[in-house]
Amino acid sequence: MMFTVRRPDGAQRGSRDTVAPRPTDWALGALVTVAHLTPVRAGQVEDILPRGWADALSVAFAVGAGVAVVWRGTHRRAVAVTVVVCFTGLALVGGIVPAWAPWVVIWSLATTGADRRRSTRECAAVTVATIAALGAAQVVHPRSGGLVLVAAVTAVVALLGVLVRSERSRVEEAGRRATVEERLRIARDLHDLVGHGLSAAAVQSSTARMAIAAGDTATAQRALAAVETSSRTAMREMRQMLNLLTDEVAVEVATATPVRPAVGGETRAADPVPARPPSPGVADIDPLVDNVRAGGVAVRLEDDGGWRAAAPATQLCAYRLAQEGLTNAVRHAPGAPVTVCLSAVGDVGRVSVLTAGPVHAAPSRARGRGLAGLAARVEALSGEFWSGPTPQGWLVEARLPLHAEPTAR
């Protein structure tokens, strides 16, 4: 829904009205006017007009350029044309002088504007027009010095403005890429968390329903207990994810120890903010397997213990791979036996989930969001990821440096 702010006379407020000149703009315009009224010349200037006319025109051109500079943020093209015309008049009447107003406009054009290429073209046009005006003034006043210096400064101002805008755009683009990558990371975490939690709960609920229908109360109770455990685990991970998305102010409050008055005039430290829970690791894969096994899936866990000393980021990746592999097995190959394997050789760890059975019972060959997210996780840790059919069934596997940390992408 869009809201429009209307003036008392009924006219809509346009985008230009929201960028009205500020006091600093008026101050800059006044400064430019004064600067042009006190020109600095490097040579002699021949009068081409009577002194009275020359002075009057110089004042008019200086005031015109200064006033135009005030509106450079709202009327870019009109201001550029006005400033070039006024400076050309100043140079033709009084000889070559510092291009104060053109320099301000060139910098403004180069460093602002929604379209960077268009702003660069406008900046180049004003730069060329200013240098052309200086050349014309040199022709009219051959003994007026400073042409090379003023032209060089004009070109340098334009070049610096373009470079500043380019660097600013690079920083903004890096910020946008970081935002997109963070959103993708959150999407991966939500997929892993919600996908596995709902799939496990659905299977376990189905097991409980069939057990109740068959009169097997013990099996139904075990399945419902597994549903409760899966739900609590999903809620814990969801709270952990929300904590990671909160402002860093929470971390500063947690590490601080403010003092507050107590009864009796004594002081004591305020209660610290609870620390964030650790990320899931390989130690959480065993309960994960138990929950899936409680839903009627034949799951076997093979662990040689080599992952216990791995870095937290690597353990989290292993946990997510096991979680996604079990979720796909439950969803796409119900009833098929599954083997989760954790092994390590030297500084390289291997984690795999094998869903036994024919290939057509395994997940689809097309990579979904979950497998694509796993590939991105493994790539960030400089590991190798593979998923696909094997003679034994469908395999999801990753090889990771045990002590790797995420790399910037």
C-alpha cells in the first residue's frame, strides 16, 4: 500500500521537494559567489567592454553561478548548464579565473545520482565544457595566464569524483552481496531445521496413529515421545537461530556486569544475560538418529570417534548433512534402511548417509534446496560434496578438513 503526502493546495509532493536545499547548500552558494567576485588572475586581462559593464556582468555571472550551485541536488542538468554558461561569461569578460562553481558541480555530478554511468557522462560533459570555456577565454585574452593549471585542476576534480563514486559503488555492491549471502544462509538453516523437524514429526505421528489403531500402546507412546523430542529439538534450534539474528547489543549486555543498588545500600552485579546455546555438533547426531529410529526407520550409526575434536563449524556441517540425509530418506524412501557413517583419517573427516535399496526409491536426481545448501556449506569449509546413486543405494557424502573454518565468499 502506498501513501502520498499532499500539500495544503492539493498538489502531490514530488521527489524533488524531499531534497530541498539545506543551510549548508546556501552557505556553499554564497562562498562560491564571493570567490568568483574576487578573482585570482595569473596574467594581464584586456578590457573588451567598458569597465562598468564588465563589472556588472561579472557580478551577475558570479551571483548566477552561486545561486545555481545551491540547487545542484534537485535540478542537476539545469544547474550544470547554468553554471557552465555563467562561468563562460565570467571567463570571457574577466579572463581565466578558478572554476569554483564548475568544480562544485562536477564533484556533485560525479559522486551522486542513481545511475552511475549517467552521472559519469554528465560529469565528463561539464568537465569538457569548462575546459572549452577556459580555451575560449584564452583566445579572447591571450595574455591571461593559468589555462593549464585551471584545466588540470578541473580534470583532477572530475577524476577524483569518478573514483570516489566507483569505490562507493564497490562498497555498496559488497554490502548487497553480503546481505544476499546471509539471506541464503538463513534460508538453508530454516530448510534444515523445519524440513527435518516436520518430516520426523510426520513419520513418528503416523507410527503412533497406526500403533493406536492396532492397540499397541507401548509403540504409540514411544512414537509420541519421539514426536515430543523432535519438537523440542526443533524449538531449541529455532531459538538459537533467532538469537544469532538479534542485534549485537545483546552480546554486549551479556559480557557487561552492570552494578545496581540493592536493599540496604549495598551494590551487587546485575544478573548476566544467559549465554547463547552451542551449535549442534557430532554429539547431537546420536539423538538425531534415535528420534528417526523411533519413527520406525532402521537407522544405523557408525562413528569411529575421529570427529570429536573437530572445529565447531565443521561439526555443524556434519550434523546438517546427517540431518538432511535422514530427512530425505524418511521423505523419499520410507522403510528403507539407512546408515550414517562418521570417520576420520588424519585431518580429513568423512560423513555420509546411505539409503539402501534401488535407485528409484532414493531421492530425485535433481538437487533441491537442501542438497544445494549442503554443497554451499561444504564449499565454504573447503571440502568436497557428492550426492547420487551407488550400487548400494543413494549416497550423500562430504569430506571436510576437521579444523576448517568458514571462508568469506
